[in-house]
Amino acid sequence: MENTDKLTKQATMLAALTRAQSTFITQNRPKEAFEQLLEVLLSVTESEYGFIGEVMYDDNDKPYLKAFAITDISWDEATRKFYAENAPAGLEFTNTDSLFGHVMTSGKPVIANNPKEDPRRAGIPSGHPPLNAFLGLPFFQKDELLGMVGVANRHGGYDKELTEFLTPLLSTCAHLIRGRRLEQEREHSQT
């Protein structure tokens, strides 16, 4: 990234982080906060689509992703209906034999600038928009994996410099997930 471009993107991202935190704290609207973060994530990475989600665990301690913000990439009537019915509550993805699944199981970033040849990939459903490049980044609180972001199809692919640039966004996501969990625990203890 050129310095001027980088500074502009940093300013855009920092303003969005502040706005998302304010939405979460003062209005208690976590979904809207994550949607704001996804919007800026797509903008600063120049990506076509993406998601932000929490890593959760099933009864067998297997990780899965619950997406709080996700780009609508539905491609036919069935996927449009599925998205409309399920996205508001958070879409869940359980396939860990995939690029984003590798982020959850390893706790490490995944950069795949040629996903078709990447051994960590899984197939994509027929009709799914093309996946030409993928970046998946985990976020943590201390050593606990809380969630991840994933973006796709940046022209020219993704690199380590971009992953480092996104550190403030990942930290904000981690704080919001942790805040959301604390609020749920507080509500649960009052019942």
C-alpha cells in the first residue's frame, strides 16, 4: 500500500471502529456493530465479500462459526430464502475441512491467493460466487480463540502486510465478542 492510501484507510478504519464500539456500548446492538465492522473490512481490504463471526464449540468440542455479519452472496431462490430466514440470527458453518475451518482449528491466519490449488480448501456449492483469493484471520482474548474474519477476492490477493494492518479491527472484534458474552452471562445469571 502506498503511504497516502494507507493513511486514508487507517483513518477510515479507526473512525469505523469508534462508530461500531459506540453502537455496541451505547445502543447495545451487537449485530449492527459487526455489520459496520464488516463494511469497513471489505472497504479497506478491497474485497468482494466476507464475514465476521464467533468461534463456538458443539457438544463434542468441535469448533464451528456463527457469523454475526456476512455478505449476502446468495445465488438462487433457495439460497436467497435460506439467507433471509437465517442471517438475522447468525448463520452457522460447521465444515472445518475448508479454508475458514483451518483458521478455527489452527488458530492461525490463512492466506490463499490460489484457493483452487490450496490443499486446505473444500469445494464450493454449485452456483456459489467465485473464490479467487481468501484471507481468514483469527482473533483472541489472551489465548482464547473468540472468532474470525474472512474476506474474499481482493484483486492481486492478500499478504502479511494487510494482515498486520487489520490488527486494530481484530482487537475490536475480540472486545465486542467478549462484551457480548459477558452480557449473555449477566442476563443468564439474573434468570
